[in-house]
Amino acid sequence: MLIFTAKGRLEKGQYFPVTAVQRFDAAGKRIENGVYLGPIGCLTFEGRLSWKKKILAFIFERVRIKVGPFGPLEIGLGSGDDGREPSTKDPFFVWFYVDEEIAVAQGRGGGVAYWCRCQRVP
């Protein structure tokens, strides 16, 4: 679960105000990134990832939008058709620290994010 983000050289940071969960499946080479608003709904992105050394690059292939009790609306993003492996030309994270409970990484744009392990949000 994303806890804190900071821009650039950590001059300005903020606690992330909503439940944002990232799921990384290294074996299946899949990533899911979602913002959850309880019974109101959620917005998730899913796609492929490539994890080499300390760099996790990803390409989102679809977005899902769920509002209230209605089933999710799924929209293809068109980026999954070429079959190429994600690279540093795509969005990526460079991992600084990862253990069983927390992870810290810098994104392609220079911002830093801090996550903590949580149970998967249904």
C-alpha cells in the first residue's frame, strides 16, 4: 500500500490520502495499481512488468473502473498489443530498499514513493 510520496530531492512530500495498492507478481510478470474508495468504488490499472536487477519497468494494458455495486467497466489501453517487454523507455521504479514490510523506490520522473505490505483489498 502506498503510504508516502515525495518529489524530486525529497524537498516536498506528503502522506498519500487514499488507499492506493500496488501488486507486483514477479513470477507472472504482472503489475496492478489501484486506488480504492471503499464502497464508493475503485480505479485499477493492470499490465506487464519487467524486473531486472533494481529496475521494475511496466506497461499498463487495461484500466478498470468500479462505481458502487455495479460491475467493473474494463477499458483496453492499446499498449498491450505489441508484446514487447517493458523497458526504461516506459514508466519504471528503481528500488532503493525492500524488505518483508516496506519498500522505497524512485520513479522515472524523479519522485520517491514509500510502500508498506498489506493484505490484498477485495
